[in-house]
Amino acid sequence: MRKFYARRRLSVLAAATGLAAMTGLFSAPNAAAALPTPVSAATARTYLASLTVATENRTGYNRDLFPHWITVSGTCNTRETVLKRDGSNVVTDSACASTSGSWYSPYDGATWTAASDVDIDHVVPLAEAWDSGASSWTTSRRQSFANDLTRPQLIAVTDNVNQSKGDKDPAEWMPSRTAYRCTYVRAWVQVKHYYGLSVDSAEKSALTNYLSAC
């Protein structure tokens, strides 16, 4: 009889554990937010192999050389468009400013209910782009890069995490959520490949290592 009750308790415990796991699965936030889906790891590895390896040069960089947060539609600029795209239940006013909603930051796993706590990150930072080829672009191309909603280049994240990242490449900074790192490096390589940007040797080594684990 004791064995019967012991088995019954184990069955109940197993069922409860399974239910808890399922609850966590269904309530977990979307880890990819609304970033356009990057290329596969296999494609990213192919793209990375084709990128030119070169020393970076920041001479002449100025953020204003990349006109950003341009008008996308009506009164909505690029930042406001990404906030609406990446948020949940976002409400905006007549000026397209977000007045309520929630935003999940896949870099660190935090959720915010005030748009002021969220930054729009350029996955490949503007300064990094300048360093690796954008210094020779036209202003129009730099504007397209800074406001690209088609490639996986813009994403809403926790503001201080974005500020901590700054202009660092994957050899110097990665999202603290390890579950997002594969998505991040796939996005990084796709953007660099699309825009014909180079990588430095440390950056390529880091990207190679991260992609090998994807």
C-alpha cells in the first residue's frame, strides 16, 4: 500500500511539473520581438565567409551623417514605427507618440510599460557602419541604413542596455540573454552582407565562434 501511495505521489508530482513547464512555455514572451527574421545560421556562415576583413577607421565620423528617425507614414517616424511594431497593445496619440503598451527586450529579458524606457537599437551601430565602409556612402544610402525596417537592423530594447552596447561589435559586446545570441549574430552578419560592409579580424573570429554554436 505504501508503494502504491508513493507511486501516486510521484505521478501527481510529475503531472504538476509538466503543467508548470507548459504554463511557462505558453506565457513566455516572444524571444525574437518583431525583428524581421534573420537569415539561417548556415546562410549567415556563408555570408560571413564572403565579407572583406579590414582594419576599421573612424576618421570623420559624425552621427548626423546618418539621418535617422525619418518620417515613415503620416506623423510616424522610424522610432515610433518600431515601437508600435515591437510592442504589445501599443496606443499612440495624434502625434504617433506611444502613450501606453508594453515592450519586451530580447537582449536582457526585461519588459517595460513606458516607451521612455525603451531605445531603438541599430543592430549594426551607425559608428560601426562608418568604420567598416559607410564613410564612402552617399547621405541617401546612410539614411536608408539608419532607418532600415526591412532588414533585421532595428529593434526595441531596454534603454540602458542599448547605451551599454554603444558602438561595440560582437567581439566586444553581446546580449546578456544567451538564448538570443544566435539571432543577434545572424542579424548582424545579414546586415553587413547586404550593405557590403567589412569586418575586422576580432569581429570575424567572434562571429565565427557564435555561429558555430547556432
